[in-house]
Amino acid sequence: MTRRALATALVLALLPACDTFEACLDARKTPIVYVDIVDRVSAPEGLDLPRTRLESGARRIMKSWSGFAFRNKKPEETGWQLDLEVALATERTADPGPSGKVDPARVHRAVGVQLNLHALGDATRDPSELKVEALLTRDEARAAPFGALAEDAVVEAGARMARAMDLFWGDAEAVVPALTAEEEWVRRLAADAAGARKLTSAVQPLMARVRDEDEAPDVRIRAVGALVEIGDPEGAAAIIDACRRQDAPYLVQMVFALGQLGGREAEGYLFTVQSGFPDPNVREAARQALEELERRREARPAKPE
């Protein structure tokens, strides 16, 4: 299958999926007025990703979102757009079964999907854009329709988007428990949400994520970013601990994070690194971070006597 845009402007094409026309025009929900479905990959030879399957998945996920409805917007409302992108579609020989033999009638398939929900103008929700991705893999019969896996991947991405809505726009008290969720993607979203919402209650749990050497690297990096967004200098201790036994590129990221976070502990560590760290790139990063700290300090308004 060649690279192509499968569906742009599904706007009214999806309306018949609702039980009634009135159900589609649910004025109590934020309107999604435009859906863009794009396939940017080539499916395995002889297989196809039917547009109908992707549209079906889009219908299902939008109907499951409690806060959004696919409908026309009112003049005073801000419409939202949903971008659905198929980023991966692969097939290979299935893994060996319990007997150690490979069944030639079965294959291992994978479909990766990305969702981007964003406002088309000024929005009352902050942030005004949410992004999630999902990768679904399974062994199945070679004769099974490839589009079924693609639709299931869209539905999985839709469930992750619903969780993102809860973490970014729902009850703030739900964010901290999500930082220790079993699923890595939930912890990743929770770290981003904690930073975006500047939750001081999340500082200690985020520090624990940063210090956990068994945590996924991406989650640890996002937890560092969240600590910087929140701006509590206490978070510097965890970032400094995470610098132990790390390579230079990682340390450069942490050094700049400490420069943005600030505080006495961060400044002391940066001065030490600038003065005697073996790698010149890390020393230079520390020097720049200290300069940035000084500029911000000078820019602060003077305290009244």
C-alpha cells in the first residue's frame, strides 16, 4: 500500500454512526468538528488498512469520551480537531508455539497509532492540546483481516486519550496515584500532567520516579521536566542523585534542568561541575546554566525593605 492520506475532513461522514442525529449534536459536550485520518506507512504486501476500519475506530473512541461530541459547533464555541495517524503497520513470522515449532498459518502483527486532540482557536481547557500513542501487537491467523488489529489499536489509543483527559483536566488528586501506576504510559502521562498543572503535592512522588533506577528512562526524564515546571527547588536533590554514573549527554540535560530549577543546592552542584568535571561539554553546560541562573536572579524585582 502506498503512502497516502486516507481521510481528510470526515466531518459529516461520521454523523450516521450515532444512534440519532440529536445524539450527535449533544450541546453539553465540547465539539469535535474535524477529524483527520492519515496513513503514513505501507502495510505489509498483500494486506490493506481499510478506511472503514479506521473510521469505525474513530467513531467508537469519540462516542466513549464523556466530555466531547462529534458535532457542529455553536458560534460562541471553540471547535476541536482530532488527528489520527497510523504510524506503524508490520507483519512477520509468528513466534514459536509451546512445542517450539512455528505455525506457518500464523503471523505476528503490529500497528502503531498516534492521536492528537487540539483546539481550533482559543480554548477554555488548558492545555489546549493532548497527544497519545498506542502500539498493539499480537499473533493471529494469517487469514485474519489486518484492519481488525488497526481498529483495535485506534480504540486502545482512544482509551489512553480518555485517561489523558482525566489527568490533565479532571480531579488533580488523581494525578499523584497515577505516578505509580503499573502501566508505563500512565506514569508518563501523569508526570506530564503534574508538571502542566504545577502540582506541589506531586514533588515528592516525582522525586521518587527520578531516583528509581528501574524506572523507564523516558518516565524519569519527564519527571525531571515536571519538577522544573513546578519550580520547587527541593526537587534538585533528586535530579543530582540521578546524575550518578550517567553519560555526558544525559548529564548535560540534567545540568540545564538544574539551571532552570534553581535554588542553593542546584547552584552549588552546578558550580562544582563547572569547576572540575572531566567532560568539557558538561562543564560548558554548567557554566551556561549558572549564567542563566544569574540573569534570572538579576531580573527579579527587588524586595521592599
